[in-house]
Amino acid sequence: MPHTFFAPDLALPTYTLPEDESKHAVRVLRLAPGDAVVLVNGRGGVFQAEVDMADAKRCRLRITREEQVPRRPYQVHVAVAPTKNLDRMEWLVEKATEIGVDTLTFLRCARSERRELKLERLEKIAISALKQSGQAWLPQLSELTDFGRFLPTVEPATTFIAHLDEGERTPLARVAAAGSGCRILIGPEGDFTPQEIDAAFARGIRPVTLGNSRLRTETAALAAVHTVHVARELV
């Protein structure tokens, strides 16, 4: 299977890999003129190409065929409070990209253990997962945002909060199948505070459940992504 490279600024009919990618292609992968590769731009573009010049500093590729993969008819957006252990968020970004998520927003909640977050490494992990999984659309990773500032930006009719407080909650699979998008709010390890839950309800956001198990933050976020896809496939 041809190796995949990420080329966000690709312009036809040729593309020159950055120096680090050129070195990897020529010295590690041993690519030679005529070898087939795949390029993705993260915006639905998938390009078949072949090595035109195998230079370890400027490996030039010639595009032979292009395809535009359309977006799904629905969007999946997860807003999650990042965990103190950054490895768990890196795992979430990787797996959610592989399964297919459109937007990941990171929330700063009252009980959040992590108050700051740098996206650079998470973006690199998303790109790597995009290439590995064969996805065509790179998810948008949004900066850490205060919960109170985030709520007014959402569409209540398609936004749901997965909290652990007592009270009636609808299974996410039951409400995720309709509409053109679905946004799920996932709280920190200590859950959303009663005040945050009330604020969400005041906006018209409905409570949902992901099942009977008490899930860790990153597990709940990934389960939400998968649940939306399964619900849509069964429509």
C-alpha cells in the first residue's frame, strides 16, 4: 500500500515534500523515482502521485490523479474537559481522528485538572492518525475555552451534555440520529458542577447518557463519537 503524506498546501501538478518528510521518504522509506505515494490535504483532497525526484532535502512528487472526498451529511463535535494526564488527551485525539470526528473543543470547567493546553503536539497526532486511517478530513482542534463562554456559541437543539448527576437522561444513540450535526459536552473527571449543568439546561441543552458504566473522560468522549456514527448508520 502506498505511503501517505500530508500536504495541506498542495498545488498541482507537482508537490515538493518539506525537508523532514523528504529525508524520511528517501532515506527511511527508500522511495525511488516512479514509486507510488498518496497525498492528503486534510480538506477532502486525496491525490495519487509518484516520486519524480528522490532528493533527501527536496523530494518532488508528480500528481497523477486527484479525488475530492465529500464531507459526511452530518457533523460530529465533541467538547471535552482535558485530563491532567496529557497522554490521555493524545490518545483521544488519535482515536477520534481515526473513527471520524469533525471538531474537538477543549473545555475549561470549574473542576478541570488542566487549566492550560498547547495544541501543537495534538495537531501533529491528528495528522498522523489522518494518514494512518485513510481519512480525508482533518478534524478542527479548538483552543481551551471557558465553559461559560462556550455555551452561548452552540445550537441547543443539536447539543447534548453527558453528566453523571441524578435525573432523567436520554441515551445518546436515540437522539443523535437526526439533524445535520451533533455536539456532545463531556466534563472533567469530577464531572460538571451542578451550576454548569443548570447553565446548560438553561440554554436548552438536553442531558444524555452513554450507558450504565462510569467512563473516564477520554473514554466517554470517544464513545460519544462512535455512538453518533452507529446511530446514523442505522437510520
